[in-house]
Amino acid sequence: MLIYMPYGLVHSLRPASEVDEYLAEVSSYDIGQLAFAMPKFKPTGALKVPKHNTEMLASWAALAAAYNAEHGSDLTVTAVFNGRIETKRNGLDLEDPATRASILAAVQASLVSGISGVQLDLEPYPMTPGFLSLLEELGAMFSRVGFHGRFSVTAPATTASWTPAYLKQVSQLVTQIDPLYYDSESKSVAAYEQWVEDGLAYYSANVSPATSIVPVLPSYSADRWHLPSVENITTATAALAAGLAAGSRVNGAGIWSGWGFLLDEEGAYEGSADRAAWQSSTVELPFSP
């Protein structure tokens, strides 16, 4: 189970006591993967990580390890590397070996913090040879430096973005793939749930059997793409249950985001229904092995 933690918890200095409180809270929801967003890549692929960011990432990793040793839990810390892919404007050109080399160097530099997971969140979702090359190069680097943690990518929920062949290629190069089931623009619960079920069937049919499928569910306030009355933990969980019953492979679930789910966006969102649904329904799903 996965949660994207609030940005400020790693980008500003926090005392160990506060980190320990969050670790206990997340653990109480049976969530094991804590994902922290890094600053965005520059168009060159370079990444400038502030000193306090590096310090906090290392602190979270060390305190999670200590929490696991004391409580017999399995909390892991993932660094999420995000960037904008080149379209008509300036962005990452993954076909450029120099850009990929800069991304590789940035990811490798983060490993000294003790993190146990690396995730790429590059959007618009790339469907190019350069993206596959980047995944291959990252995998080779992980082997070279002895990193054996989780390697994941965010992925498009819509079945029209990545072809079956491309999705299979991507999934063969990572250990976990996380389709994002939010911002669907659905106006009804039925439409949203069908969208999720169709996506789960598509991923189940085309993702490598060795790669985990962990769909990410919505918990945040309204925007022009998202109606919380339609997209929420309750409706998304119902869609996961239907997908599992229909034979889809679902190895866990994630939450976007901790800002809404854990902290109610400091009063801008009411996350209590999401928290209740997660504890009563989501964690009880018969997830695939």
C-alpha cells in the first residue's frame, strides 16, 4: 500500500518526534510505501536538491528503519523524481543521451540517503524509445551500485495512452507500476468506476506477471478534472473490488494524496470519509499475491 506524503514533510526541516508520529499514523492505515516528491528535473535532466531536502529524506529513511526494527513493520521510503516531458515547449528530451545521463546521476546521488524505493513520474507520459532506454540505464545503475529497492513508474489510467506492446516493455523494466486513477473528468460514479475497471483489466492483460500493479486512488479537493463526490476512496475501492472479482490483478492500492487523506489539506478538504473507507474496505480487499 502506498501514499504520496505531503510535500512539506521532506522539503522543510522537521524534528524526529514529528516524523515518528507520521510513521505511526501511516502504519495504522496498513500503508507501507511512503512516497516523497523531489524537486522537478530541469530541462537538461539536472536536479538541484536543497540541503534540507537531502537531510530530511535521510532522516525519514533512518527513522523508518528504526520504527520497523521496534514494531516489526515494513515501512519504506520512496523518492519520486518528476519532470515535464518535452512537447512543443521546453522540457525533458529523453531521446538525448546527455539528458538521460543527468537524470541517472541525480537518481544515483539520492541513493546515499538510504531510501528503499525510486519512482519516476514523467508527464505527459512518454511513449518513446528514449524512455525505455532511461529505464534500462537506471536498472543497470541499480545493479552496479547494489541498490535492490523498489523501482516504480507512474502510468496513465486511460487505456489509449500506452499500447499493449509498449506497456509490456515498460513493465518488464520496473518492479512496480502505478496507474493513476484520478482526474478522470467523470461526472457520475458509474462512469468513474467503469473507467477504473476497464483500466485494471487493460493493465492486468499487458503488465509483466513479475511486476506489481498498484493503482493510485483519489483523496483531495475539487478541481476542474476531479469531483470528490465521484472520485474518492469509496468509489475507487468499489471499482477495485469489481475488478478483482472479474479477474484483474491488483497487488495493492495507493493514495493521492497524504495532504488530503492525512491532513484534510489543513481545512480545505474533508478526508474523514476517505479514511473510514480505506480502513473498513480498501485494506480488506482480496488483493492479488
